[in-house]
Amino acid sequence: MEHVLANLAADRQRQLLAVAEAERDGHRARRHSRVTRQAERADRRLASHWDQAARLRAHLRELESTS
């Protein structure tokens, strides 16, 4: 009977470890997704700022050429 209880305890321990690992994997996946979205947003902001800077430089050249 003791070996049955020991086996049940070992099975329960494996289940708990598997659940914990699945939770860690889920957290890791969500964190990866969040960081990916943040990086993409930062890239878009940077591109927008570069575009704005280019437009302002073109406008400045136009103003300087008409002066």
C-alpha cells in the first residue's frame, strides 16, 4: 500500500511540475509578444520621426532657396 501512495505522490509532484512549467512557458510567450509589440511600435515611431525630419529639411531647403 505504501508503494501505491508513493506512486500517487510522485505522480502529483510530476503534475505540479508540469503545470508550473506550462505557466512559465505562457508567461515567457506573453512577455515575448509584449516586447515584440513594443519594439514594433518604437520602430514605427522612429520611422515617423525620420520622415518628419526629412520633410522639415526639405521645407528648410525650400525656404533657403527662395531667400
